[in-house]
Amino acid sequence: MTMMRAVTFTEPGGPEVLGVDEVEVPTRVNAEFLIRVVAAGVNPIDAKTRAGRGAWPGVASTPVVLGNDFSGVVVEAPYEAHPLQPGTEVYGMGMVPRMSGAYAEYVTVPALSVARKPPSISHAEAAAVPLAALTAWGMVVDTAKAHEGQRMLIHAGAGGVGHFAVQFASYFGAHVIATGSPRNAAFLQELGAAEVVDYTAGPFERAVGEVDVVIDLIGNVADETGSRSLTVLRPGGLYVNGPTGSFPTMAEEAQAAGVRATGFRVSPDAATLAIVSRLIESRDVLVYVDRVLALEEAAEAHRLIEAGHTRGKIVLTVAEG
């Protein structure tokens, strides 16, 4: 086993630059797993990197294999007594381009980035969890300290990160106000949103009262959402921005508005992922997969992601479970 199928690209461009190729199976070293990938999650950062933004500046060599999220089966464990031995179903998150990604038949990942897959969900559902759920947890729980009595506005609540953010904030007792399209109103309410604001009906700030926290998964790339979000925060309130490079003037504008502001970058933390697993197993958190596509359809997955209307996550199937 020296070669594997993988979706690769060598130069930045549109989705059409992605293609299936034969590449070398990555070599496991130190405290890493070698994992046979069954399914891989697709995230906006993948499309940004493919287009020459996102993590592209960190690319040291080509071809590049994208995909941070994976669900699969352990082939090689870090050592003989490790609790996750060969044959164990696991899921987790890598860090492309520091390592080769999960749009491939095999992936190597550090031990601290791998958790046991929740048995109640499929590999496709599991692959939809790690990056989005860990991002949502970091923004909502670790940074914003979601709690009872807190009013939290979450933009793009029906998306990959958003649908976890709404659930986590609601679980910890926050009063969640989510923006979304009319077709997602009922979905957002089912996730735990106390209020749903139709962003197509007019400026969201007209429908939102003063809030303590804004979780912004859009930024200023669409309708100056970031700048407008600062106007609904209470004095000293907290604005948390997710998408890379989406609000370059955030710090200056937040200071002028008298509010706090921070970006957020996710870490592949298996300990937190294990907490999310328990919430999934107890059915306090659901995973929504919008589309499941074959590995060969990675370009179409990127087109769907870039269209910006995905509910939940898009997943690529790589192999049989």
C-alpha cells in the first residue's frame, strides 16, 4: 500500500482545478494515526485555499490535498497500548496544508486531533462535525461564554458552523436570535433559536434589539454585515468574527463603537470533540448533512459551498464504511 486516490490541485483557481489523482500514502510518524478515510467534510476554508486565499500562503509543495474533516477507521495507532487501536472507528480534524488532507483514501493525524466516532451517527454525518462544531464551540462557549440571560445574535445560523452555534448557545441557556432565509426559519427554530430574522426582508438591525454577543459567520464580504452588527451590541458587548479575512477593519470599528471584538481560529482539539460527541449521543445536538457527494464530485461540492446557501454541511464519500 504505497499509492492512494486523492483529489488534488497544483495551482490556485476555480473548482475545475480539482481532479482525482494517484498520490503517495502519507507516512505516519511519532504520535500520529494512519486512518483509512470513509468520508470527508467540505468547508469554506477548502474553497478559499483552492482559490489562492485561506491557507494557500502556507502551501510548501504541490500537489495539494484539501480536507480538514475526516471520519474513518484506524489503520495504524501511535503505539501498542493506545486506546484507539486498528479497526476503531474515529473522526477528527487535521490542519491543511501542514499535513495532507482528507479528500483522500488515507490521512495521517496527530493523536490529540482524533476522537472515537459517535456510534449513533454514520461516517458521513461524523465527517460533517469536527471543524464546524469545534469552531462553533470555540466562538460560542469558550469565547462568548454562552449562559442563561445572555442575548446572542448568530449570523448564518443554518450553515455548517451556524447550525452548531445555534444549538450550543441554546443548550447553555442563551436567548438565540439567528439570521437566515425564509426556507430555513423552521429549521432554525428546531435547532433552538428563540427568534429568527429573515435577512431578505430588510436590514436585520431593524428587527434585532440590543444584544450582548454577535457571532458573525459572514463578515463584511456581504452587505457590510460585520460593521452593521456592531450597531446592535450593548456598550461593552462582544463581537466574534469567524471567516478568515472577512472584516479587515474590525478592531478600529469596534473601538469606535465602544464594543469588544475578536476573530477566532479553530484548533483540532479531540478533548472538546469528545464533549461534542456526548451531546450528539444524548441527542442534545443534531448533525445536518445537506448533500453527500462522491469523491470525484469535489469540484461540484466547492461550487455548492461558494454559492453560500448550504444548510448544514456537504460531505464527500471516499470509501465504504
